Amino acid sequence: MSNSRFFRGMAKLKEIDGEAGERVIESLKDIAPDLGRYIIEYPFGDIYSRDALDLKSREIATVAALTAMGNAEPQLKVHIHGALNVGCSPEEIVEIIIQMSVYAGFPAALNAATAAKSVFTDRGIVMS
């Protein structure tokens, strides 16, 4: 794991969510360490490190995509935390979820709203 993609990915992930990279590596080390490395290298070392979008825009796109999938709650929670960390407001996150209800349906949006509520509660965010 000493290549530049890995280190670039860990640095980018640290910008978004502190120790998330270490948590990914740790959670997969006993079952699929290569998968952990790939998750760091490709999305964060290659894609998130590109210059055309800022991190807030990338997290908006990621929250939208994971919302539309409808079945990626753990990853969605990680990226809702990340979106908040890079400047998204809770209201923007809720609006992203509402927007996705048009294209992904209400069940996917409801799942995402539940994930967002959990993240907001964990962070002490109260929506009015």
C-alpha cells in the first residue's frame, strides 16, 4: 500500500472525513484488504482528486447517487457526514434527498431521509 494513488486517496479522504480512511482499511483488513485499498485508491485517489469539481460538489453528487440507489445506507451516512464536513448545510442535504425522490422514487428518498436524520441526530443537528 505504498503507492501514490493510495496516499493521495488517504489525504483526500482525510480532507472530507478525518479518520474515515483508516476506518475503511481497518474494517476490511481481516476479510478483504485489497478491497479497502481499492476503495481508497480509485474513488479518492483518482476521482475525488480531480480538479474540475470542489469537494462540496462531489459530495452533493455522491449523496444524490447513494440516495438514488436506495440500498446503501452505511455509505450514504458516511457521505452525509462528509458533505456536512465540506460545507453542505443540513437543509441542502434534505433538498438533495427531496430532488432524488423525483428520479429514484419515494422509497429511496425515505431511506435517505432516515439516514440523514440519524446523522443529524449523531451530530446534534436539529431541523426545524
